[in-house]
Amino acid sequence: GAGVSQSPRYKVAKRGQDVALRCDPISGHVSLFWYQQALGQGPEFLTYFQNEAQLDKSGLPSDRFFAERPEGSVSTLKIQRTQQEDSAVYLCASSLAGTSGGAPYNEQFFGPGTRLTVL
Amino acid sequence: AQSVTQLGSHVSVSEGALVLLRCNYSSSVPPYLFWYVQYPNQGLQLLLKYTTGATLVKGINGFEAEFKKSETSFHLTKPSAHMSDAAEYFCAVSKNFGNEKLTFGTGTRLTIIP
């Protein structure tokens, strides 16, 4: 079956431009995560959705970062007024279940990422 | 707060030799532990995970890892390296319930010498 897809795969933006990154999770997956992976680093958590509800946005680095998942499926990560330090690979992951207490572990399936380069 | 430390950002082994990638974690609650592999221009793929039960876990491609609570470690091993094992490996931890965000280490790049 289809995995997690992300588009575009590569994005070059001039400093100050706004960008929108799209994530298509696996069909039926309740949970959706965004991670940021800087060059030579491990992925770092940005935000989490359970269906359309954004339950955790503690990892968003500034108010220039905004994420949404209006219908509980596709998600968009938007970065306003991009800066050079925003250059990174943005990874999306989805999993079947939510975070209800006692729910069994569910694997996070990762997309290929969007590589953002800000000039 | 949880954290992961991966010792050695680069590891080189000869083809056929033992692979050992080190991971130590810090967690205030019993952890879920993971190893992911990342090939160039691809997403992360789960190699194996520890949740509860047996502390020695086996994963795909002949990899295994052992959870040692006393050492707060979860080292990844493979008895005999193959050229196709060359990739970036990430250790990760999450809280011990439900489906939680992952906290990753900085990764170890594994190079296989022919």
C-alpha cells in the first residue's frame, strides 16, 4: 500500500519568502507528526496532530511556523518569512492510533521528507 | 525530559565484521526505545523497537539490540556487516504509553569497508 508522501521533495526559497510543505499520511492513520532534521543532526519534534486537533506544538521554533490538518488527513506545515536557519529536511510521520492512555504502541511511518534550502 | 546519546558520529567496519552502534538514553519513566535507519534521500525506516518484555530484540536485516536498564543502554549490533548496511542510524526514545513523539539521537553514519 501507499506510504507517507510529502511534497515538494525539494524547495528553494529566498530569505523572507513564505513556504508550504505538504504531508499525505497513510490512509486511516489518526496521528501525524512533523519533525525537523538539520544537517548532520537527528530529527527534532515540531508538532503533533490527533485527527484534526493539534495536541502538541511545543517544538515549533517560532511563531513563523504554523501547521494545520483541517480534515484530519492531509497536513500542511507553513513557514512564514523564511530565514537561513530554517534550512533543513522536514519529515512527516503518521501512525494508526492516538495517545489515549493505555493505547498500544503504534509504529510511526515516515515520509521521505522535504529538503528546504533558504538562500 | 528524555534524551539520547549516540557515541560515535561515524563508525567504519569491514565487510563481514561485527557492527556495534552505541546508544545511551535518559528517561524519567520506563522508556520505549527504537533504532531507525536512514538511507540517502529516503525517510526513516524502523529497524527494531523495545517496549516491554524480552530485553533482547531482533529486527530487520539481521540487526538486534539489547535493553540494559542498569546501564541505560540500547546498543545495536549485527554479527556480520554487509555493504548494504551503509547508512545513517538513529536511536530514539519515547514515553512509555500510547503513541508519543520520538526524541532522537544525533545519528551514527556507518561505513562498510570492502
